[in-house]
Amino acid sequence: MREEFEKLATEGKIRAKDLDALEQLTESGYCMHRTWGLGKITTVDTVLLRFLIDFPDKPEHSMDLGFAAKSLSPLAKDHVLVKVATDLQGLQEMAAVNHIDLIKLVLKSYGGSATVAQIQDALVPDVIGDDWRKWWEAVRKEIKKDGHFRVPVKKSEPIEYNEEVVSLQARLLGDMQLARGLKAKLAVAMEILKSQDDLENVTEAYQLAMGLLDHELPNYLKNQPELVLDAIFARNDMRKALRIE
């Protein structure tokens, strides 16, 4: 197919800069349009210089090759949105019994990371038909314990998938060290408290967290006393657990 497109470019029928995009679209067979949604490329017509594409509300839609190169994004056959269209039952089975692989599939579809909102948009309502919140809370606990995923405290930040395994304790302590300001560090400290049963070394984790909180406290005493008080409560919970007077 590449050779045919190159010949069309040499003849001046398509732009040379569109070659890579057209090749990717043809190889994948699926695409995304920002208005019409997921499309399946059913025909590549090098005579009339067009694609025929099945969109949900526009079956057999004809699109000029040049316009397609500019307006369509190719999707791999294993992209979660393609799987929704081609293997919905398989995804529903994964959602029921294999949460880790399903979330891994979604994240890899978006380059290795995705926000909770993106995950929800990909799976609801076709894969997860009802009670998304209950399903997600259970899944979130699972992936937090799995060493391949980084689950941020802030819901607006993307969840990441990594091939390398990193322990929950290392991820949480890393997040706390990177968190800016007392409010952000307190949020991670609360996650550490909630995750104590899954930590490798609770003493080490609590001591580091307490030290980071103590370092921030003096900067907020005057302007944010309520935040300081919450941080002291969290620190004292850790001290109590470690039996520190």
C-alpha cells in the first residue's frame, strides 16, 4: 500500500507529507474522528482517491485521502475503543474477572497513562453497564497493590502503567517527596495511613512521612492553622501506631 501511495504522491495526486498518515490508517483499519467517533476503514480506493469508512451514524462514508490524513487519527486493532466495537463480550468478561489486564489495556491504548475520566469514558456504558463507582473503587484498590501501576492521590492526574514493578511503599514515599506544599503532602500521608497493611516496612514509611510533614508545618502555622491541625492529627496517628510518645 505504501508503494501505491508513493506513486500517487509522485503524480501529484496526494501530498507527500500525508504518506505516513495514510499508511498508518490503512494498516490499522480503524480510526477516530473527533465528531463522528470510531470508524472502520472498509475500502481504500486509489483510483477515486478516497476511503470508505463506516462510522456509527455514517455508514460507507466517503472521505478524500488528503482530508482523511488531516482529520483522522489511526487506532491500533488492540486499542480499547476498537475492542469495544469488535470484542465487546471479551472486554465484559475481563471487567468481571480480570481487572488488572483490562486497565492495562486501557492505559496502553492511551500511551501508558490515562485519567480516571478517560478510563470511564472508554468503558461506560458498553463494558461497565451499571454502578461504575462501585466497580472502580474495587479496581482502584487492586491496581494500587499491583507494582505496575502508579495511582496518584489527585483524581485529575493520570494513572500510569510501567513494565517495571515498583512496590506500593516506594510509590507512595516517592509521591510524598515530590508533593509540593503541606496540603499535597498531607494527602499522600493519608494514603500511607490507609495503606499500612500493604506496606513493606511501616516504620520506615511512617518515619519518612512524619519527617516531611514536620518540615512543612512551620510554614503554614500563621496562614493555614486548620491545615496544620489536620497534618498534626495525621502525624500523631503515625506516632501512636509506632508507639512514639
